[in-house]
Amino acid sequence: MHTREFFGLIITIDGPAGSGKSAAAVLLAGKLGFAHLDTGAMYRAVALAAMQYGALHDGAAMAQVAREMRLEFDAATQPARVLLNGHDVTEAIRTREVTQATRQAADNPEVRSELVRRQQRLAAKLGNVVSEGRDQGSVAFPDAEFKFFLDADVRVRAKRRQQQLAAAGMAADAADILRDMQQRDREDQSRPVGPLVKTADAIVVDGTDLTLEQVVDRMASLVQAGKPIGAAGECRR
Ligand code: DC
């Protein structure tokens, strides 16, 4: 059975940590009147739930946690609040501890297939969606109308992350942040299931020298022109 007929228009944004995907996805979704799906928040929620149930180092138990957890996005605010088993975990899933533990969830093939299933179900319910993550164009929505790969030089991503942390009152060493970022890039790219890849039909946006607004304007104008282009820059339709 072909899945396309059940979805509205789907735009995927994949890219490495710190590339600005989440901020771009929220703004693009707002501009187009689409729903926004933050799939990184889903992996983070599995890691947090697994920590709560002592299942972080037991792959089968973690997969069970992923299958049984109740996960909701409350879209009354943008970005949406994340509710895990009825509790608001929007901030709790962003701590350094959970960020580091999330690797266990992201590397677990059973967790990944469960979350991809949930992402597809959610998208079918939401209609037009901007879905962001690492494997949205490659695995979750291979038939998406528009696939963006948002990249930026790792040093620029690390610098931006340091500025975000400083703005939130959390001083952090620039060299540590750069090392963390390079480590996460290696993990994201080498994951045996659902790794971060640029699909051949993805539109690559290099945000190294662009502001967030310029990134979003570029994406929105391509979508509004209705002309997805491949990485080589040629028009596909
Ligand atoms: O985008 P983020 O930093 O919130 O993602 C958190 C983690 O989840 C990150 O380590 C990569 C992983 N992830 C993934 O493997 N697949 C996705 N679709 C989204 C995130």
C-alpha cells in the first residue's frame, strides 16, 4: 500500500546538531501555516523515560519504554510543549545529561522503528508538516515533496551553541563545545540505522554565512515556487 495518499504536504529538514534546524523548522512552519514536528524531542523523551525506569542500558527494556510511553506535543505554544506520560518535560529533555543519554535511544533500532512509526502516524494526523531530524527525508518520509539538508561549518555551529548557552547564563568552554559537536557529528553519521545522510534529492542549504531569516526565506521561496531542486541544483519538476 502506498503511503503518500495519507499525508498532506511534507517538508523534511535534516542536518547535524547546531545547524539551526529546529529554529528554521519552527519559522518555516509558521510562515507556511504548517504543523512542526521535532523528532529529536521524541528521541530525547525516550532517553528521559528510560532514565526514569532504569532502562537506559537495557536495549530491550528501552524499546518497551518507547512503545509504551505516552508522548504528546501541545501545539498551543510554539515551539510546542512536550508531554511525556502527561508530564511537561519540555525543559527536562534539554539537559546535558539527557542530551548525552539520547545517544542510547537513537542507536537502538527498535526504538527507531517505533519512533518512525509514530512520526508517520502523527504526520498523517497533522496534515501539512515540516518535520525535522536526522532521517526524515531518508527513512521516515522518503516521498516528501521537499527535502532540505541544512548544514553549517562545525566551528560556526559550535560558536552559535556557545552564544546560546551564554545567553541562557551557562558559560561553557569553546573547545569543549567544539569537541562535543564533532563527537555528535561522528555518532550521527556512523549510526547503523537511520544515520544522518544527504539524500540525492535533498536541497542542501549551507547556513554557514546565512542568518536564520535568510535560511528560512530561501526554503520558503523554494517551497512557494513549487520547484524542489536536487543537491546538484537542477530542477526536478
Ligand atoms: O535534534 P536534537 O539534537 O534534539 O536530537 C537529539 C538526538 O536525537 C541527537 O543525538 C540525534 C538524535 N536524532 C535521531 O537520531 N534521529 C532523528 N530523527 C532526530 C534526532
